[in-house]
Amino acid sequence: MPRVRISTTVDAHLLATVRRMLGAPDSRILDRALKALVDQVEEAHELAALAAMPYEDDPDLNWTPAPGADLPYDGDVPADVVDMARCRRGSAR
């Protein structure tokens, strides 16, 4: 990743606090702060877009599937399927 040198002034107390908390160089602190700011701005843009055009108002996103036949299965869940789900839940942790 290309790097760029910056020179700026910041809140000295806040910077000292973050340095103590993270024990990281200023470059890493600023990278994390910039990433957090980008995430925050992107979230605000996404929320504004959803407010301007909610899914419910978009005909391509808000549709009802055609009715189909009911699934023919009404028995208990097979033991091997329960075991597989339990195994997958355990590996996800």
C-alpha cells in the first residue's frame, strides 16, 4: 500500500490516551482512525440511500414469489441433519 507523509496538529491529550491504550505507532493509530472514519461515512451514505429509496418502494426488490406447492416433508428432522448442524455450529465458534 502506498504511504504518504502528513503533518498536522491534533488533540494532544487524545493522542496520548490512544498511544497508551494501543501502544502503537502514530501511523497505525492514524490508519485505524481513518478506516473508522471511512466506515462511518459509508454507513451514513448507505442509511441516507435507504431513507431516500426504501426497499419496500423498489419494484425490483419488493416482490412476492409465485405460490408453489407445499413441501412434501412433514416428519422429524433426520438425526444426521441435526448432527451436521450441531457440528457446523461448533466449528463456527
